[in-house]
Amino acid sequence: MFVLFFIIEPEIRKRFPYTDANLTVLLLYVFFAHAAWMASHEYQRIMFWLYILPVFSGGLSFGLVGSVGTAFFNTILFYLSSTAANPEFDLFIPANLTLLIPFYTFAIILGFQVEQKIRQERETFQKIAQVTTLRRLRNVSNIEGRADPELFLGEI
């Protein structure tokens, strides 16, 4: 897993466009988390929490849709793999719900936090763009030799 973090992910991010790189890394996280979960026979309840890594990656890359979508995809993998091993597997028994409810709660909270951060960054960028535009207008009015930059701004 550490090889993915420190060697493979930076190489993927260098070679692919932003969205393609994020999707590729997300799929690799899902694959490695699911493979580790499948290989951990008697520790599968503990190893289930490795599914947090792809949810975290999906949430940071794509916001609420990414985190909840990845959680849903991981749940489908969890269900299909569990029913293949045990045909009487039930996803909605209390033991499994104690895994899924915090899992989805984490995904939703992470997604909302990322969406809020994106919104704040966008508003900050817009404010900086407005200030920059005003400064350029003042510089233009000073270049034209106007004594009062407010007169120039009032003409616009």
C-alpha cells in the first residue's frame, strides 16, 4: 500500500490530466483496499476500514459525489465478495450495519467538508479577482494622469 502512496501515485499524477489521474488513483485505491480485505480471512471486520482510503481519495478529488459514490461502490464490492463466499450473507444484519453506518457517515461528512472548502476557495478567488481588477483600473487612471482615480472609476 505504501508503494502506491509514494511511488505509483506521483508518477500517475505526472503523466495524466488531473481528472484522469484522480480516477486512476481512486480505482487503484479501491483495488488495493478490496484485495487486502479479501486476503485477510479472519480479520475481515477490521480490514473493512481499509475501504476508508478510497472514500477519502474520492472525497478529496470529487467532493460529496466522489466520497458517497466510492462508499457505495465499495459496499457493492463488499456485498458481492461476501455473498460469493457465503450465499446466506445478509448486508442488513446488525453486525454489518455497525460497519456501514459509520462508513457512510464518514463519507457524507467528508464530502460536505470538501464541498464547503471548495465553495470558500471559489468565493475567496472571486474577491481577489475583484480587488485585482480595481487595482488595475486605478493604475490605468494614474497612467492617464488623472488626479483622482475615483473619477475614472465613476465613468465606467
